[in-house]
Amino acid sequence: MAIPGENITELDLKRMYGSQAGGHSILLTTHSMEEAQAVCDRVAIIDHGKILATDTPAGLIAKHRDDPAVRGAAHGEVTLEDVFIGLTGSDLRE
């Protein structure tokens, strides 16, 4: 079982809920875009309570990869973190 406040890995989720959620959704909140890109089927980027974008991690990257703000945040291949920074205009906040 994962401890609140600690990173939850895909393996932790599989241990808690099995390999599939059985038709149910799991809501995972995280500041780690790397973690979200690795374990989430769908992602919502939320800034100050407003949903800015929702899609699969790959869909968000594909949809926003040519956005100048996203390109400016990228250091090579565009990641979900770059999309977050481009859409919110800020780095990840703790």
C-alpha cells in the first residue's frame, strides 16, 4: 500500500488495484509529469483550478508539440512536463 505524500509507481497501482481497474477509474494527483506520462491513460492539466487540457499523455504532446511556448520549454524531445510549462506559463510548483 502506498503512503500518502509519497510517489506512487505503476507497480504500486497494480498491487493495489490489479493490472486493470475493472472498469473503474483511479484519480491520481501528482506534480510529477514524468510519473503521469508513464502511468496515466488520460491526463488533465489544471492550473489555478481551471482545466487547461485533457487527453492521453501522447495526445497532449502531439497536440501541443509545435506550440511556441512548449517548444521554448523543451530541451530536446517534447515531454509532458514541457506541455505543462507551455500551457501554464510556469515551472512545476511544489
